Amino acid sequence: VYRLLDPCAGEGLALAALAAAIPGARTYGIELNEERGAAARGRLDEVLVGDAYRAMLGNGRIKLLLLQPPHSHGGR
């Protein structure tokens, strides 16, 4: 079983798309924003709303870490 983690899951779109290509994959997301975390819960197996850095300390079970560059919002 592959366990896939996106520590900045947003709405879970990228990780859900990746997991669709890996039969039996379990998806785990961490999202700081409550609204995006709620959306991710509809797409991923488990979602934690909170600080990814604190949640990942000491966790040695993740096989893939998906990181995307931050997206610009409002021209910033």
C-alpha cells in the first residue's frame, strides 16, 4: 500500500489526481486553511487541518511527499 502525503494539500486536487494513477493508494493531506481543508476532506482519505511542519515531525511512514510551489493570489 502506498501512503501519499501532501503537506500543503489545498483542496486536495493534485494529490487526488496522483492517487488515481496508483491502485490502492491511501491519501493524507495537511492544510492550514480550514475552508480548503474541508474541501480536501471530500477528496482525500484523511485530512488534518493545521500546521504541516508540526504534524510531520517523527513520521517515518510516508512514501511520497508532494510539494507544489506557492501560487500567486491577487498578483502578489
